[in-house]
Amino acid sequence: MINLPKLAIIVPCFNEEAVLPETQVRLLQVLDRLTASRKIDSDSHLVFVDDGSRDSTWSLIEDAARCESRVQGLKLSR
């Protein structure tokens, strides 16, 4: 059995509510293609990092993480 590398795509976010849903869709498609072509492990994931957004970015990240196991969120306090 070949050990494939795990990929974590880190996405900094600041007031991204207008584009975050589309960004998530496109990046998950990239993960799907890389997984299907056996270039990365299926445990690869996205990490959206909220850098103090004042819009609903964090809520969107939380919702995405609840609905999609390959999405994680991190909220910076400063």
C-alpha cells in the first residue's frame, strides 16, 4: 500500500462572506480531483482562518465545517 501525502489548504479569510461559498466549492473540487488521481490522501482538508472579520465570514466557516468533514475553521482573536 502506498502512503499518499495529506494536503491541508490553509485559506486566510477577512470579510469574505461574498466569495467564501464559491471558494469552498472550488477548493473541494481540487481536493476531489487530486484524491481521485491518487496524488493526495483522502484525509486532506481545507482550513479557513478567520482573521477578525466583521461580516458573517465566521458563521459561513462554522456552517461549512458542520456540513463538510473536509472543512475546518480557525478564528483568530486578534
